[in-house]
Amino acid sequence: MKQEHHIHMLFRYGLVTVLILLFSGAIGYKLFSTTVIDAHHWNELAQKQLERVDTVLPERGDILSDKGYILATNLRYYTVRIDFRCDNFKQHLYQMALDELADSMATNFPVRTRKEWRKRLEEPLKSDPKKRPRAWPLITNISYLDLQKVKTFPFFNIGNSNKTGLTVESVLRRSNPYGAMARRSVGGVGQTRECKEVHGIYGLEKALDSLLYGVPGLSKKIALTKDIVNWTDVEPIPGYSVRTTIDIQLQDIVENELNRVLDSCSADWGCAILMDVKTGDIKAISNLERSKKGNGYIEALNYAVVGFEPGSVVKPISMMIALEDGLVNNLEEVIPIGKSWTYAGGRPITDSHYNGSLRVREVIEQSSNIGMARIITRGYDKNPKGFVERLRSIGFLDPLNTGIAGETTPMFKEDPARVDLSRMCYGYTSHIPPIYTLSVYNAIANGGRYVRPRLVKGLHAENFDSILPVTYIRDRICSEENARKMQYMLKQVVWGAHGTGRSLKNDKVALAGKTGTCYSVDPKTKSYNTARKRLAFCGFFPADDPQYSCMVLTYYPKRNMFGAASTSGQVMKNIALKMYSRGLLNNTTDYADGAKPDNRALLYGSRDKRRYATVRRAAGIKTVIHPAMGSPENRQNEPGKLTVPSVIGLGLREAVVTLEQCGLNVKFQGTGYVSHQIPERGAPIKKGQTVTLALSN
């Protein structure tokens, strides 16, 4: 019996030994096969890895405002996760710290209350230990500073990720610190169909993608003792940072005033452009359309560079050509008007109201189609194409190259008939982007010099700083004398007794400009839909000393206001008054007899109330100038002492800009305009101080 048992044990030992030998032999054979027989195959694979060259993506450049504020930049966001099944996870320490951890999370990330945070933090522990999540999301899309703060919270401050299970993921995203402000003009980025690299897909991001994107680098694999790692062979070159002409303060004004009027008249969409007369700098551009998901307006297609039939805003361009070509020499010349006028066998041309006759200078003031057609056909009756060529000669059909993606050029019939001539001179049978119309009005305001509109002011990179010069489409498109005549006629549109824009008169800022109404074409019937109007106002201000030119386009208002002056014109008027109220038109608020103008003084106004204050420099008082707007009282401080400014009555965005430029942090509650602030105006500014704002409508 014992002998049989011994034999059985020896058999099992022998079997195990044979299996071990066979397994060892298999390992030895595989090792020999890999290192000798198949060595060439593995060497080829290794060589391919070492020869592989990868692209290193460059850092995309920033888009900046005219004063250097960031409109678009690259920001890294972090997602914090917990691995509840890591090798040495200290569950008992985690459970002991739940209350303190929930309190820290609620204090710093108030998306949940303390009770809600504790419930969420405890939830993963209720499942089977073998089924607990390995990448449970604690908090997503936080900044680097917030990430460092999380690492100081109870339990997470242990520091050993194998004990806390704390893991961090990061992603680089394009961020717009000012939100939707000028979003269509600034643009956006995304992956293209051609490649997975991130490039601009609209706006400046697209138009200047080659500059913003930079130059990719190259990396290759190198073999180290224990691993094959990436080695950057050619360093990537970061993209240029682009300084735009956008002024944050003016952009905010333009967007708010456009939004306010669109909401009042319930229009489908609107567009507004504000430009510096002397430089052609586009200081603000806004495109808003009604949101399809609910009430309110959102940033829309950049209508500023899309061609539309312009309507009567094109009449001043035609009149300027008539003056330059000598078709009219005397502004007092009487033009027969009447009820209608038939030309070249076309449908009779009519005006919106009857006039037996008008003087030349009244044709623009009263927006006479008949008068404009009679004047232009004097010179181009036998050569309608010559009128288009005349527009071409002044550069009106040239690409503007503003830097705005999607820019189109004006479209006129290449070989127009005589009847087409009579229509195009007052705004039909042509398609003109609003930015082109504005460019000619700007030239008129600029004494005839045709400056090129631009959205890009300069380029910046490491050890490189370039300011782009002001350029001209044509040095001059009309004489100074004719420019003055046109300025007079455009001013009469607002200030004349029968001007179509006379409702825009005000005693603060004199406006000059032209109203324009045009029906849209129904895509189904291909005929004009008289219910759907595009209402335009294009002009400049102050009328006697033009500093800014502006064009506003409003489409299909449905209530309250239905005229070009009461919609688009009102937007321009509101913009001018808001700029005046903030001292942005070289105006002074010191009305004392004999007072010298002080352009640094500020007249303040808000939506609900208007208050006027005189700021004078007293002996021994230091005046501290902040670049942002604010109450005039903010300007005066004791020598060498900077105090908290007042932002009462300002909108949230305006208030934040004002306070942050003084080095202050901002917290707020409510919506609308600032009604109360803590600390109040005049309190000494301390480093890292927070100002709390209460807002109300």
C-alpha cells in the first residue's frame, strides 16, 4: 500500500517536471525565435517607430481689442476624477473627511449645497467595492487656480494619488473672456474636414488663420534604456497675437443699443457698425438675430459683409458722383418731380410723398427717387454701363480686405440697361454690403479721403511688435468742396424742415445721415414682399466735426416702430448720445462761464436716469484717470490715493470692466443695472479687495 502511494506521488512529480520543462522549452524557443529567427521583422518595426515623424501643434495666437484686452485666447481647463479602486485607496480617511470635504466643495463650488455635495461624495461608496468607479468625476472644467485649491481640501491634501485616487485630465480650449461680445467678428475655431487640426471656421479666426495658427513643429521617437520616447526635433512656432480695432467700451454700447431697439420693434435681425472717420478703424460691430430657442437676441451671421439691395442710402453716393461729374453745379437748381416719372419704358418711378419740384439740395433731404434718377440720367443716359465704371473708378467695387471672413463685394449688372440705371442710382437692381456703403459715407465725413475700413490694427509675437498703417482705397473720391456739400445735405436729412430723419434731432449730438427703406424679395414668388422691409440709416456724428461714422440695418420690424429713422436711425442716435454721456466725443461737461474744455471730464448717463456733474481740477488735488468709464466723481482723489469708484447705474459688464481695471475683484447678485455697491465710492483700495454689487431693473 505504501509502495503504491509512493509510486503515485513520483508519477505526479514527474508529470509536473515534464510540464515545467515543456513550458521552459517553449519560452526558450520563443525567445530564440524572436531574437534570431524573426529578428529582422522586429527590427523593422522598431525602425519604423524610430523613423516616424509626428506633428507638434503650435500654440494659437490671441485676439486682442484695440487696448490689448483679450477677446479670444487659449485656456486650459481641468476635470478632477477619483479612482475608488486604486491599489491603496484610504477609504476610512475619505469617510472621516466627508463633512469637511463637502463644506470645502460647497464654499468654493456653490453649484451644490453642502448637503448635496456630501450626498454626491458618499454615493460611490454605496456600491460593491469591486464595481466602484475608477474615473468618477468630482468637478469638471475648472481653472488651474481652482485645481490647486482642490488639492488643499481635506483628504486630497494627503498628496499621494495612490491613497486619494485623485486624477486630473486637462484640455486646451479657445475661450472668449467677454462672452458673445463681437462674437461673429472675432469668430470661432474647430476641426476642419481636411484634417483634425483646429483652425478658424468663421470671423477673424478664419480670415487670419494663417497668422493665428503658427507653424507646426516636428517630433520623432528616440530609444532610451527602458523606453522609446518622443523627442521634439523642430520646435513649433506660436501664432501671432492679433490686435484688433475693436473698442470694448464702444462694442458694449453698440450691442446694447442695437439689442434694445430690435427688442422694442420685434425685428428679425439687425446689424450695426461703428467706424473711426480718420483711421477707418472698426470700433464696434454687432450682428443680432432673434433666438430660435426662445426670447431675446443672439450673435448672428455677419450681415455687415453680406450684399443686400441698399435702398435710399445709396442716393448720397449717386449725388456725390453727380457733383464730381458736373451733372449738378448749383444746389439751388430746381428739379421737376411731380406724381411720377417714366423713363426708358420702365414702370413709373414714384416718391413716398408728392412734390411738384425740389431744389437739388432737397433731393437727399426728402429722399426723392424721381429727383435722383433725373440727375443721374443726365450724364449716363446713353452709357448706363459708364455709371458702374464710375463706381469702379473710385474703388467702390474693389475688395476692402477688412479682415472680416466672408466679405463680399458690391454687385451691379455688368451691362445695365437704361431702365436699370434709373433704379440703381436710388438703391435697387444692385447688392451692396453695409460695410461698403458705410465706407463711402466715411469718406464724405473725412473730407473726401477714402480710408480703408479695417478690423486688424497690429500683430504681436515674441520679440516682434508691428502696428499696421492706415491705408486708403483711393486718396480722394471727391473734392473737399463737394464733401462739404454732401455733409450739408446729409445733415439736412436730420435737421431740415422736411428731412426724413428729423425725428433724430437732439440737443446733445448733431447727427448727419440718410434713411433707407428696401423691400425684400420673396424666395418663392421672386417678387418684392412689401411687408418685409430692410430699414437702414447710415451717417456720421457729430455732424459739424465728424469723428465716427455708423451704419445700422434692421430687418422686418413687427411692432411699435416701422420707419428707417425710428428703428435704425434711433440705434445710431442712442449710440451717439451714450458716447456723449461718457465723454467719448471730445466733449466737456464743464458748462461754467469761461470754463476751458477739459476732455477728461465725464458726463454720465444711464437708462433710467440722467445726472450731470461738473469735474474741475482743484488746486492740490490729483486727478486719477481710469481708462474705463465710470461716474465723474470717480475721477477725483486725494494726492497719491486711489479709491473705489462708483459704478451705480452702470450695466454689469461696464461695472466689471471699471472695477477690474482698478485691481478689484467683483461679486454680484441680481440682473439689470447696479443699484448698490459695497464698499461705497471713496473707500481706499486694498490689494485683492472684492466689491459686491447688487443689480436691479
